Amino acid sequence: DRILVAVDHSEISDRAVLAARDLASLSGGEVWVLHLRERQPGFKTGMTFTDEATDAAHAAVPAAVEILTQAGVKAHGEVRDAIFGYAAGEIMAGAKQHDADIIVPGSRGRSDLAGLILGSTAHKVIHLADRPVLVIR
């Protein structure tokens, strides 16, 4: 009934929103759309920085929420900052905070070997999850 969908600015992310819409339509549930603005720590300054502009970070969420609400799905949106490499943990924190029954991330389709070496976010979410995860490709 409660679905957390993690979005970025990719086509796969758009498909994840559509999958979340379909699940919510079937169950009468609601969807939380989460976008993470990844920040990298500066080694000398200790400050964090990101390549993503604040406007760009906040643009993905309202568009996804609009798609969901137009389909009659109750939807909420949220943008959070996350330290680079910790996105999966933030997705799990969002799922716990919103008591999501399922998490719907997109996967960029890296092979298992590339995912192991590079550590894809979807792969990490699967391993951290204490609830079902529907990975969209």
C-alpha cells in the first residue's frame, strides 16, 4: 500500500515512476517520490559539494508527483542530500520513515560484475532491504 520510488534524471527512473503508479493503482496505495542530491566531501576543506544544481534536484520530484496524481494516485515528494556512496542507506531511511511496503528503484543495467566493482545503488538497496524491492530496468 505504501510505495517509495527513488528517482534521478534518467529514463529508467521515469519507468520506475510508472511502475510505482501501476502498483499504487492496483492496491489503492500511495507513493513517496524520493530524489537524492549526492554530495561529495572536500578533502581539504571538509565542506561538501555537488554537481547537481538545487533547481535540477527539485525538478525531478514534482514532475513524478504530477504523473502519479494525474493517474489518481496519492503522491508525496521529497529531496534529500546524501553523501556520495551512501544513497542506498538514505533510500532505506526514507522507506523506514514513510513505512513503505515496497521500494522501487531504477537500475542502470550494469552487469553483475560491474555492479560488484562499482557498487550500484539498486544492488546495495537489495542487500540492505528489510522489505520487498522491485528493481526496474
